[in-house]
Amino acid sequence: MVNITVDYTLPPHLLSALVPDPVTAYPSYHINGPSIVSFLSDKSLSLLAPLIAYWAYSLFFHALDCSDWAWIDQYRIHESAEVQAKNRATRAEVVKAVVLQQIFQTTLGVLTIEPEGPLDHVKEMRSLAPRIAYFVMKALGQDIGKSLLVSQGESIVYFVYWWAIPIVQFVLAFAVIDTWQYFFHRLFHINKFLYKHIHSVHHRLYVPYAFGALYNHWFEGLLLDSIGATIAHTVTGMTSRQTFLLFTFATLKTVDDHCGYALPFDPFQVLFPNNAKYHDIHHRTWGIKTNFSQPFYIHWDVLFGTRYDGPSPTRGEKPKKQ
């Protein structure tokens, strides 16, 4: 029997044609310079931006809490008086614990985020081009694949490098963070010792509010939030600029989940099923064994039968998990 070997590689001159040198076309999001901000390195920005985002976004919701605008009342999950009456942590205690967690978070970032020089995009795309060529010819056949690469190869490499790979990295990072937080969060509820001595701190806020989003025992904050996000950006191979976006976005989402408002015009609450109303159920005494998922999606709650997203039960009635 004769074995026929098919060569799925392109000649060097065709491969080099897939990548322009120098690169002249960049996507709209790209900033062509040594750093995003001229007076700050990308690593420093990735560490500072989440801190600024946390307090700035929290102050926005705090302003709503303090306002006397009648129109906002219809979107409040709780009455303002409930915050004072039911929460067992003072605002000073909350601020102190959040600042402590942010110190740990920043220190971990300093130790784990490697500083980078400007990326050599030509080198990176030339390293990627042979693999793209191989998969295109493998999927479409040698003749059709080669013809497509000759006519559209540069556009394909451009799209994969600038759009497809970054999108996949962020989707995977979200999945890593969700997985890490769901199983550790649930463990902190199942294990009585961990709940009593660590996780119960967060549940002193029966009625959550924005700047209490990171009000945790320092160990829980370090393990769930800081280490989980660090693992996500590491395993997905993100650059410092991507890390800046990931950390800042995750911070804003966490604040939004604890904001105390069900806002129909809030993009976080529109795009993600795991929102302020969903997470608020977890802070209720009757919902504390449900809705462990955070911060993005709810698939782990659905798969493990811990989801509750129905109406509030009447007094003495236990909610039914969906």
C-alpha cells in the first residue's frame, strides 16, 4: 500500500507575503507607543487602574445612594434605610478592609506581572503565519487553501493576530476567573470553619453596596480575587495592556454586582446574567446557599443546581433552586 504524504506548508516567499514589514495597519484599539499613558508604564497602569476604577465607580453609586432623586427609587433593590439597619459592618470597617485587600492585590501584581518592552508585531505574526497556513490548507485542502492564502492570507493573519486571539484570551480569562471563584466561594459556604472564620466577614453586608464589593477577610480577598485574576492573565498569556483591561473590567463588574441597583441601562447588567439583582439574592438569608457564581456568568450554578433567580419567597418559605 502506497502512503501519500501531503505537504501543508507554504514556500518561504509565500509565507513572508502573509506579513507586511513594516506593519502599517493597526486595529482601532491599538496604541502604537511604548506605553498607553506617556508618563506611566503599562505594568504600573495595570496595577493602578483597578484601584482608580473601584473608587470612582463606587463613588458614582454612593452619589445615587445619597441623592434625593425620586426617579432612581424604582431601581433600588433595597431601601436606603435597610443598609443602616441590617448591615453588621460600619462603613469605616468596610473601607479599611478594602484598602487592605487592595494593598495585597497590588503587591501580588508587582511580583507577578512582568514588565515588557514594545512587542515586535512583525516577528509575532511571522511566527503565527505558518500555523495559520497549515490549518487553512488542512481544513480546505491544499489547492483551495493555498489559493485562499495567496489572495487573502495577509488579511487572515491580521484578523487572527489582532482580533481572534485577543478575544479568545479574554473569553478564557473570564472562564478561569468564574471557575476559580465559583468552587472556592462554594467551599467557603460548605465548610463551616471557613465560613465562620473567613467568608462570614463578607456576609456582614446583608445589604451590599458598591464600595463594599471587596469587603472580605484579607485571606479570601487574596485567594478568590487577586490570585484568581493573576492565574487568569498568566495562563492565557496576556500582555500588560491586556492585563490592564482584564483587571479594570473585572473590578468594575464586581463593584456593579454589589451596587444595590437593578438598572435597565447599565451595560454590565444587560450583557451579563450574573448581575446586581442575581448576586443580591446570595446576600439574603434565604438565598445564601444559592447563586455562588461570580463575577461574569452563571453556568456553574446552572450545572450544579445552585441557581435561584425567582421572586423573593414569603416569610418562612425556602426558595426553590432552578
